[in-house]
Amino acid sequence: MSKESSFVPKGLYPFKTKLIITLALIVVIGFYLLSSIKTESFIFHFFVKLPNVFGLISDFFPPDWSYINQVWPKLFETLHIAIIATTIAVIISIPFSLLTASNVTTNTWIYQAMRLFLNIIRTIPDIILAVVFVGLFGIGAFSGIIALIIFAVGILVKLMSEVIETIDMNQIEAIRASGGNGLQTISFAIVPQVLPQFISFSLYVFEINIRASLVLGLVGAGGIGQLLNTQINFMNYPAVSTIIIIVFAVVIVIDIISGKLREGLV
């Protein structure tokens, strides 16, 4: 029997890789235990409190279907908030996407300034934006719309600028060589290549805004989230259950429709 046929591997990974993985696991477990001790939060607390969870869930049933007439107006307000915010964000994101695409914006200062500005926007959570604008403009749908516009612009510009940077530059060079100006280059070389993805991303952001507007309502930014927060504070759990079921059904329907539309576009 030759040496090659009698060779038995010691493992799938070399010793150095195993050592790194072991040390990494030790560090992760160490940080987990330290964090648990500092916060006095351990996983077994979940199982200790489980009877309380089941008790609270039982308070949500049966749902109070008589409350449904008060849900529809706020639900439509939530949809209106998402539609307005998404529409304005889409319009704003078109020039911003071009300015943050390195193959379109050749001026380094403008490109870097726009990237920095949008990176700062994306670091601010939508709930923080809502709290700030509720403080500035007061409780209501307008604060939620402004917060969602800024939130959606950050997402859309990030997605679209990356798509623009992957387009075929030959079409742009051809239009420029034939004497086309900047607007003509954008209209006939860039837009046809990115339009399907742009519409798809816009629908995706609309889905996100629907969910986000529910959460923003909890801090007074209008919509059904505001109604949900009120009923939770009053401990009217059957009404809360009704709101959650309706919202869940509407979000599922919107997700299905939006998903089918995006599949047809891309």
C-alpha cells in the first residue's frame, strides 16, 4: 500500500483554522455571558415568564369586531402616508441617485459630499426621525410623512446608485459622441437601462413604508399605529387584537401584489 493511499486526513480544516474558530467562539460566549450579567438578562428568564405570556395572549381573544369601524379611517391614513412619502421620495431620489453614481458624477467633490450626506441620513433610524418631527410639527400624519420621505430617500438612493454604476457605459459614450447633452444622455442611455429596477425598488420601498408607518404611529406620527398605541395604553386588548389582524391581512395582500408586480418588471 502506497503512502498516498494510506493517508488519513486529520480533519476538514487545518489546525490554525480550528484554533481561530475555537478562540472566536470563546470570545463570543465570554461577551454573551458578560452582557447577560451586566443587564441581568438570561435566556431562562423567557421560560420563567412564559406563563405570563400565555396569560396576556388569552386577553387578546376573542377580538372585538365591533371596533372595526374605527380601524378603517386610520388604516387608510396609514396607506395615504406611505403613498405620499414614497411618491415624493421617488422624485427626490432620481437626481440624488445620479449624483451618487461614480460613473455619472465625475466631479469627486460633489460625489463624495453626496455620499457622505446620504450615509448620514441612513444612519438615523426612522423612529428617531419621527420623534424629532413630532416635536417640530406636532402629532399627526405630516410628521410621519416627512420622516418616511427622508428614510425612503436614503434606501432608494443607495439601491439605485449601485444599479446605475453597473450600466453599460457604451450607450452613454455613443450619445455623448453624437453630440448629446447631459439631459439627453440620462434620458436615452441611463433611464432605459435602470427603469425596471427603479420601479421595482420603488414598490419595495412602498412596502417598507407601510410597515414603518405602523411603528411611527406609536410615537404620534399618525396612522393606525397611533390608534394601536392608544388602545394598548387603555389595555383594550380585544380591540388591539382586531387592529393587529386587520393590519396583518392588509400587509400580506400588499406584499403579494407588490411582489407579483416586481417579478414582472425584473
